[in-house]
Amino acid sequence: MTRYEIAKAEEIAAGKMKAFSVGGQRVLVVNLDGEFVAMGELCPHLSVPLSRGKLDGDCLTCIGHGSQFNLKDGSVVRWVGRKPGWISGLIDGKAKPLIRYPIHSESGTLFIEI
């Protein structure tokens, strides 16, 4: 893993999120009342940017289809997909958690490992 400096912690207010391009990856950083979490910015369902989603506490809802994710651990709270069928099986597959990245704050600067 490589460590990258991404932003000053003060740039992402509590209850807010910000997308970054880091090490060839699209990453979403969320400030959960002073606890920073980092995950893949694209929804694992249809690759909709999660930075456009709705943040409610530690739950993020994808604007593209309504699936919800727990930001504390990346788990799926609610997976919204199509009814089973051969074509939807190719598109939806099984519910997939968010990709998580280690993030650290040092002297007010955020660092991520990818």
C-alpha cells in the first residue's frame, strides 16, 4: 500500500463528504463528526458516484438506485436491485459492501493508504 496526503481535515466539515482522485482510484472521504472514513467513491451496484448521494448520520444512500451503506464498516444496510432474472443477475449480482481504505489524521492533515 502507498500512503497519500489528500487534504487538510478542516476542508471536510462534520457531516460532509468530499471526493478525491488518489493513486488512480476514486475515493470518497466522509467526516462522521470528527471520525474520518474513506471508501471507494463509486457505488458497487452500478458505479454511480456516491459523492452525489444522501448522507444521513453514518448511512449513505446512493442517488442512483437507493441502496444504503453503513459508513462505519462499509456494510450494506439496504440493497436495491432488480427482480431475479438472467440479465439483472449480470448487472446486480449480490449485495456488495463498500471498498474501505485506511485513513489517518496527523497534525490536521489527512493521509490515505491505497
